[in-house]
Amino acid sequence: MTLLATPAGKFFDDFIIGETLQHGVPRTITEADSILYIALTGSRFSLHCAQTVASAAGFNKMPIDNFLLFHIAFGKTVNDVSLNAVANLGYAEVVFTRPVFAQDTIAVTSEVIGLKENSNGKTGVVYVKSTATNQRNQPVLSFKRWVMVHKAKGAAVTGINQLPELAAAVAIEQQHKPEQLDIQGWQPWFSDNQRTARDFNVGDTMFHRDGITINDSDHSMATRMYQNNARVHFDQHMMNDSKHGKRLVYGGHIISLCRALSYNGFGNALWLTAIHGGSHCNPSFVGDTIYAQSTITDIDLTLQDQGLAKVRINLLGIKNNQPSNMDSLYTETAGRKSYHSDVVLDIDYSVLMPL
Amino acid sequence: MTLLATPAGKFFDDFIIGETLQHGVPRTITEADSILYIALTGSRFSLHCAQTVASAAGFNKMPIDNFLLFHIAFGKTVNDVSLNAVANLGYAEVVFTRPVFAQDTIAVTSEVIGLKENSNGKTGVVYVKSTATNQRNQPVLSFKRWVMVHKAKGAAVTGINQLPELAAAVAIEQQHKPEQLDIQGWQPWFSDNQRTARDFNVGDTMFHRDGITINDSDHSMATRMYQNNARVHFDQHMMNDSKHGKRLVYGGHIISLCRALSYNGFGNALWLTAIHGGSHCNPSFVGDTIYAQSTITDIDLTLQDQGLAKVRINLLGIKNNQPSNMDSLYTETAGRKSYHSDVVLDIDYSVLMPL
Amino acid sequence: MTLLATPAGKFFDDFIIGETLQHGVPRTITEADSILYIALTGSRFSLHCAQTVASAAGFNKMPIDNFLLFHIAFGKTVNDVSLNAVANLGYAEVVFTRPVFAQDTIAVTSEVIGLKENSNGKTGVVYVKSTATNQRNQPVLSFKRWVMVHKAKGAAVTGINQLPELAAAVAIEQQHKPEQLDIQGWQPWFSDNQRTARDFNVGDTMFHRDGITINDSDHSMATRMYQNNARVHFDQHMMNDSKHGKRLVYGGHIISLCRALSYNGFGNALWLTAIHGGSHCNPSFVGDTIYAQSTITDIDLTLQDQGLAKVRINLLGIKNNQPSNMDSLYTETAGRKSYHSDVVLDIDYSVLMPL
């Protein structure tokens, strides 16, 4: 009997600037993914719920929810990028290039675009740009993310410090309207006669009222559906010895819950074009009840003649608490936010919304 | 920053007799809904499990289970009708007009057919007739239901008292056989060689033996799949302060569990034609084990020449107990049933069953 | 009111050697089953995840995972074979004859091939050979299994003792390569550039590192998806009085978890051809974290010219523990294994693996 080493993921020292990683296990996204996503998150954005709505909006088939697409694409990168991550530090420049439909197959590559060794000599930050393509090799999504990764035991200290360019936001002109999308046939009742872009102003803030409590199987199934194999989400035996003694809920599940909750008020936030950045401010665990609050931070009228606005939204996730009971969700000092311990998510994204 | 009010649903005073509400978020029902329904409820009614069975029974495609259809249609009405409900009081005249197949899209409207203010001046009962149509605008399902809804704070007392007609049962001639259904090719082994209509008599009662324990994610996922957004099912943080301190399991999930359990004995109860009425006698919570008992209350032979009977069944759901350990499931005084505290469901429905 | 007896399954005395049981509720397997299987088990074997991968491997459509097929076929037999089982004792000669694709419908029959009354006069062992066929009546899977079943109360002691032939292993020539499968187009990145057959030697052992904690709904949903209606998995109220006081996790779910975990290291174990035998050494419960270890026990080169090896693998499942903390997983005396109390699974199977 020979004991073979188990594939254990890359350490900081294994990454090379400019290298492209072709991630394994491409994935055909199916209508079952869409239904399971609804069942796991409670999403009700109608473009992804009804063929009649999709048709009225110019699509031949219901498009896949871009948040679902993001989680599947992100999941593909975990095995090569973040299996030995200490922490997922952030993402930026998440751009949705092209809609994806049931039966499309997604493959994902990541280019290493930055490396910064930490002064402790034990960890470093890896920056990658990941690109998801469909079966016709057309890009459908790209994003940058950075993670703090362990150095291998005994690896030499190199002091490497090559930082990539990271835009503070996805430019308006990079926020793509799907070519099929034609909002002329859109009916207000599709989304419960909710506010459209002309009913919002920059600075408008809404607490979305509903809460959703996280169950064990909810987040586990979602994370497995995304084929994200980070151990912290699944292995309670290992996590018994961790700081919180509990499995961590995948941050992407929190994003999807908050987004689903935001339907109540922002139901016309139809089409995700970009995620500018996001922080998982505090961890979430089974049993936490998640609430959400949105603030409009920009309304762009470039597509006005097509009846659409590009609306930028700051979405905050809160656990077991409500803004009305909290002095503030965060304080800001020199551009740096310090969050209330009940805030679990701060995400900055843009959508197309009917005017 | 401007705080916007969150859509909070209609209060009693917002409803107008004769008004029709077009509910948001139409829904394409898919084969994934059918599979998830099986996974969540344990249903084994073979017409909805196998294309070969559906074909033998005259269908080109497997029809969607009418209970699944009902829950999806019901879910659509929650946002406009019962978001501020104190209690779902009942339903009647649930009629399945036409079969639904995977890829059909359901939209639902509700007409306000009755309003009765309660003497306390704080609540009232709203009666609606809801109709679900497919993408060809053909009605597939209609039902009446009534809910007790809060009056808005400070709303004037009107003393309105307009009650609708509610039939005690769906008439035999309104119990539709799908035109495709042809039972000649039906094989007894499809449904485990169980009793057919000729083996039953009015008054026959069967306890279905199997039990099913409710897990957190089971009922949450089912309720989200139906896009029923009533807060009591999802928000534990809010429910901590409620009478039971726990999230309530959606009553429709209990119906589906009892129906699924009834397969063991009533496996030939093929096609749901009508629900005459139903009560959720007591609440169910996570951890409860549900059992079921059925009694035949009518066997109609109008379709005898087609090899079918219209069989009326009274299905009772019981939690954490069995009839043999209970003096009685209910007592009846002047037509009013008083239930044992372990009885959670009393539903009166009709099916087509091979003779 | 007449109380009818509930169908209660067969007792030992009800089985007749040579008799063929046609199991109820045939099942159309859909792409939703595949996605739900991924969500419930975390499986990442890429042939079942991406149409592009399936096409590159010669298939027109993604084939259904043979483990998923096995569980569905097994589930069909429970109602007639093992509803009154004391224990599932084993299975052998599990042969996958033909690939199954989404939309195929599976029906299952079982022939009674052996009966052995136990000396206690209260139970007996029933041996069956089950065969699953598709809608063209082509066999897709066959297997033998044996279960200890209660005798009916008061049934006569017969001393019957007719044992079937049970092969110790499925012969190499009975391990079928699907005719479509052509590995020439296989890309190493499909399966994360993992070891292929030429990188393995008989005796190689790998602990797969990842662990997966079982949640209530995970195993319940999987078992219901397979329409396996054995009561011990679902009825907590009944199980309160059992030895462990808890619902038992369906052993097949443990097989699938271990198989999914084995992707990390054995990701090229592409196509299940046979299960030679298996034991559920100890029960698993909700909250247990499952780990897996594989050992290569044979590498057959019969299909070398097609770029494939037939690799035999011994897969062990462990709960809440790791081999490095255990003196041994089992000890063997006279061909009989005695397992560590944390070992929950010992399964012996063969796959096709690229060379």
C-alpha cells in the first residue's frame, strides 16, 4: 500500500503572474438550476420565472439569472484559486457581457494578475481575472477577485509586490444591455406594479422588510449546486475547532438572499449588468435571519430612448436585526467603512431598470 | 438620503368588491418543479413520475401534479391578498379545469367577491375568487378563498358585510376529466397493484401507516418554490416573538405531505379534480412527524363507461400521533367539527380513480 | 366506517423462489434529477456536468450518473422487497449495461433467487436479482441484493434454505464500456488535470481530504428523490423508540457522498461499470461528517487500445474521523473484515479511467 498525496490546491508560491488557469468541471446550466435557485433563495425577479415575461422582454428563452451565473462561475475558480485561502478579500469589475440560457455550458479561466506577499511571510494576496465563456467560446462574464492565500510550509520569502489595476467601478459603457432585451412589451404587473426608475432618486433608501432564516441544507445545497468546494462551508467536524465552531455560509448565498429580499421594493431591478465591488463584512451561520436594505447611488439615462435606466444600487445585508434598531449600519473614516457587527454584506451593483 | 416605504401588502380597507387583481411574477412550470416536488414531499403518484405511464394514460407529456399547480397558483396570490393576513380561514370550489404540462406558464388573477368587517373594528374577512390561466389564456384552475386581514391603523369602521356564495362542494359535473386521459392502457403495476375504485366503499377508512418528519429546508424550499412570500414561514427572527416562537409550516406543504403519504393505499387516486374545502386545524412546525388517514365519502360512476370513478376523499393529517392512540380525531356538534390537538389537516377532495 | 388494512409490504413467507415482481412507479429520469443530485451530494464528475465534456467523450447527450441510476432503481424495489426488512445485508453483481440519458424512463423488476429462513424462526433472508430497463425495454442495470425480512406473525417455520449463486466480483468482460464513449477527445482540464490510470498502481491509497456534514434535508430529499420509501429514513416519531433514537441515513446517500468526495484525487474515475459488493458497516446520522478513502485494487488494460483502463477501487467511508487518527479502518480475520466503529461504508467498484 502506497499513500498518495491528495490534491491540496495551490499555495501562494505556486501562482505566477501572467499564468492562465483553465478551471476544471465545465458546467451546463439548466432550467433545473433556475428552479432550484428559486427554491433556495426565494427569488422572484420575473424575467427568470416566466417564459411569457421573457418573450415580452424580447428574449426567445428565459435568461439565466446573472447572480446564479456568477456563483457557478465563481465556484469553478475555487479549486485552483482559493482552496487554501485564509480569506476572500474582495472582487471588482464584475461584468456581464452576454446573457446565458438554459443548456449553455460555461467554462472558466483565470489569469493571475497580481501577487503581494504579506509582511508576516506566511501568506500573500493573489489577484486573478476570471473569464467565463459559453460553448461558442463567447465571453459571458468576467471579474477580478483577490484572496489571501497561505504560503506553503517552508517556502522562501520573496517580497513580491505586484498589484493589478482595479477600477473603482465598472464604467457605464461597459454595462451591457443584452441585445435581445426590448422593454417595450414590459407590463407593470409582471413585477407587482412596483416603482420604476423614474420613481427613484439618487439617495433613496429602502429597507425591504422581509427576512429569511438560513437553514443548513439551504446554503449547503446552493453551494454544492455552484460546485464551490471550499471546505469551510461543508465540514462541520473540521469547523468544530474553528473560531466560531460552525460552518461558514458561502458569502454568495448571502448575496442571493439579499438580492431576493430586495424584490420587495426593487422588483424592477431587472437585469444585473455589473458588480462594482462587495464585502462580506461579518460571517453568517445557520439560524441567522437575513434582512436587506438598498440605496440608489446613481441613475444613468444613456439608454433612456430604449426605456431603460442604468441604476446603481448599494445593497446591505443585516443579520438578526433591522436598521431601525441600529444607530448606523456603518461609519466611514477616510473612505474606509467600519461596519456594525450585524451587517454581513455590502455590495455595490448596477442593473437595468424600466423607466 | 430619503427613506422610502416598503411595499407592505393590502389592508382590509384597500380591497374593493368586484375589483380584479392581476398578480405579479407569472411562472413557467418546469419538469424541475415536478422533480423537486417529489424530492420535497415523497410523492409517488405514477402519472407524474414516468412518461411511459403518462403515455399509457393518453397524455403526450407527463401532466403536472394538480397539487403542485395549486400551490404555485396560491403562492401568486399571497402578495396581493394575504400579506397582512391574521389567518387563512378557508378555501372552497377549487376546480382543476385543464391539465398543465412542463413549459406551461401560469398567470393568476383574483376577483374580490366578498368583504366582512369584524366587530372588533381591527380586522375583516376578504373573499376572493382566483383564476390561473396558461400562456394561451385558458383557465386551468380556479378557487375561492377567504382570509382575515388587518385593517390599516386608523382606518374608518365601515361595517361592510357582503358575503359571497360558497358552494359546499364542487358539483360532480364540474369535476373535469382531462380530455387526453384514457385509462384503457393503465396497468395495475403502475401503482403497485393497489385497490381501484371497485375495491372501495363509501365509509372505508385507511390509516396510511408511513410518517414523514418535517425538516427546516423541506418546507422552506417548497414554499419558496411556490414563491409564496408569507413572512411567517421564513423569518425566525420575527417569529421568536410569536405565540409558538417558531416559523409556521405552510399549510400547503402539509397537504402535499398527507397526499404523498396517502399513496400507500390510495395509489390509484390518480387525478385531482377538485378540492371542496379544507382546514388547517392546528399549526405544524419543524420536527413534527406527519401521518395521514383517508376516508371515502362518495363514489360517483358517471364516467363508468370510461373505466373511471369520481371518488371523494376526506384526508386527515395528524402530527406525532396515530389514530389508534387517539379517542377520536374530531367531534362534531351541529355540523361544526372540533379537532384533536394533534390533527393538523382536514381536506375534502375528489379524484378520478380507475374502476 | 370500515377500517381497511394498509398495504404493509411482503413478509418472508410471501416470497416464492422464481417469482418475478414488477415494481410500481416507473420513473422518467430528467436533467433536474442530475442537478439535484449535484446539489445534494456535491458531485463534480465532469461527464455528468457539461454537455461539452459529454460531446468530447462521444456522447450526444450527458449521460446520467450511474450512481444516481442505481439509487433510483434500488428505490423502486424497496416497496416490494424490503419494506419489512430488519437489515439490508448486501449486494453483488451490480452491472451497468447501457447508459441512461435524461428523459429515459426506468422500470424495475426483481426475481426472487434465494430464500433462507433463519434458525430463530422469526426472520429470513430474501435474495433477489433486480433488473432495470429503459422505455425501449433494454436492460440498463442489474444487481443482486439480499435483505433480512421479518416473517409474518404466526407464519409456519419451513426451514427453507435455497441460496443463489453470488459472484465475488463482476468479471472484467461484463464491465461494459458504453458504445458511444470515445476518450480521444478527453481533455485533462475537464477533471482538473488529475491523475489518470497510468499514474496509479495497485495498492495506491488516497485519503480524499474533504469532509461533508449530513444535514436533515440533504439525505431526506435524496432518498425521496429516489422514491425509496423505507420508513427508517423519514419517520422520526417512530425512530424515537429505536436503538439510536434517530432516523437512519439511507446507505446509498453515504455511497454518493463518498463517491463525490473521491473526486478530489480520483476525478478521472469517469464511468462506473460495476459494483462488486458493499457493506454499510455502521449507521450514519444527521450531523455526521463523512470522509472517504480509496484504494486501487486492480488495473485492467483490456481496453488499452481505446485509451481506457478498467480500474477497481475500494472506497471506504468514515464518519467524524480520519484514517491518520485511527489505528486501522478494519482488521481482517479469515476473510472477514471487522470495522472500526467510525467506518460507515466499504464498497468495491470498478470504473473506466483514461490511461
